[in-house]
Amino acid sequence: MGSRECFIIRIKKIMNKFLLIVIGIAVIWYINFPAHEKLAKERIDTYMAAQGIDKTKVSQKNSFMNGQGRWEIHYKFEDEEKIEYHYNYDKKADRAIVFIRNRGVPIQGGMKHPSLDKNQSWTKFDENGNIILN
């Protein structure tokens, strides 16, 4: 085998490694962002349905991954202009929680849609995405 053939084989090996790295990065990115966001939206929608929230009255929505690796979706509704619902979804534990604020200040009452858990703790989901109430 000549030096030209060896060079071509080396280039092919390098390209294959590069391709595997790119595919690996793409898979990791997908798992950590679009798939995580989709699951979080599904779980939070289930939580909101249990609260009796009409999502047609959403006036503002902000969705992002926080610094703790949890997905957050913040909502404001037309019929509660001063109140914000901050939903957090923890994928590792398959659980959600809502923090309710009036002008940035946490509140325990006075909102139309209180937390499912009166102690403001996490609500877990079963393997089918159904809420497990304590």
C-alpha cells in the first residue's frame, strides 16, 4: 500500500470520528433541549388542567431552562393581570411545582388557580404522565 492510500485511509478515519462526535453532540443537545422542553410542556399542561386553567386566556408566556437544569414556564393570564404563575419541571424526578407571585412577591392565597399541593411542594407524575396526588 502506497503513501497516498495510507493518507486516504487516515483522512477517512478522521472524518468518521468527526462525524461520530457531531452526531453525539446533536443527540445530547436534542435530549437536553427540545425533548426536555416538550416533556416539560406536557407535564405542566397536565398540571394546569388539574388546576382548572383555561389556556385560551394566556396573555404572556416565557419558556426556558433554568440554571438548575429544570424547565420553567412562566404564565400571566388576562383575568389575573398582576399574578404570575411560575411552573418548574424537574425531568430527573419527573415532578412539577408552581410558584405564584403577585408583582414579583410570592403569595399563598388570592389567586384563581392555587397550587395542587397546599404545602407548595413538588407534584410527581407516574410513568404515563398522570399526576400522583398525595
